[in-house]
Amino acid sequence: MADIFDCVRSLIPGRARLRHPMLHGLDEATCGEVSAFLTALPGVTGVRINPRVGSLLLEWDENETNADALLGLIESYAGMLGTDAAEPPCTDSDGDCAVCEYAGRAAKAIDTGAVRVFGEAARLLMPAAYAHAAGRAARTLQNRSMLGLLLVSVGALYWRTTQMRTHVWAGGAFLALLGLHLIQHRRVL
């Protein structure tokens, strides 16, 4: 079972959002059972499950419990289900998942490298936004870069033959960032 703390996407006092493959595609009855279990935990004030993307929004009273205690209980509950949803079942007939494992590691390495590169660029280009929320500043810079490259590529078509190299270069860079974006958001596609 994957560590539930690795599935936390945002965490502030009294509120946590988790993304876990085990939540993806749950039917309405199962969502109701999971919500009922979580609502019965001490201090929990709200539970919302989105099975389409596999997310869980959990709200609690900080005076009654804390994030570590709740997430530990959730991890125990998920462990009792006996499903290792962190590793998707292999579709190979002989059960060999080496390709799946390699692809997952490669995607994570690409994502980590991109976050590091855009994080450093955001630190230099957007210091105020970076100081407030580093991850958000890096994503904003990445998205603005994609938009800028798309505009340069399409704009270069306007001048046709004189700017064809610019169009090809900007279009290739845009496609590379689009591929990176799709790798980063592959779980919600």
C-alpha cells in the first residue's frame, strides 16, 4: 500500500485534499460508505469524494484532531480493504510490469526535473509570487511559457517564409512543454 501521506495534494489546518488511485472510479454506493466511515471519525466535519479524478476533500475541527491522526486512520482503513491501488494491475499476460515500472519512473524523473527548472526560473523571474507559493509560481511560469510559445509559433506563420525557422522552433518548444504538461497531469486525463 502506498503511503497515504504521499497522496496529499494540499494540506492546511483543518483541510486536506488527497488524490489516490483507489478513489478513482468508485460507484455511488462505495463513495457513500467511505464518506460515512470518514464522517464518523472524531473531529471530521466534512467529506467530499470525486471519483472521476480520484480525489478526497477532508475537513476537520483542529481542536478535536489533527492531520497526522486522521491520515493515519485513513491509511489503516485503506489497508484493511486489501487493495494495493498505488500499483495498477499489469495488463501483460505474463504479469511482467517492468515496462510499466520504467515508464512510471521516467515520468516522475521528467516531472521532478521540470519542477526544479521552472521553480528556479520562477524564483528568479517572479520572486514575490515564488516567496508566497513556490509550486504555484513554477506552474504559472510553465503555463505562461506554453502560451507565449504558442503565440510566437502562430504569429510566425503570419510572416510565412521569412519566419519559418521561428515557427518551427517555437512550435517544437511548445509541443515539448505540452508533452511535459500531459505527463504532469496524466492522472486526471
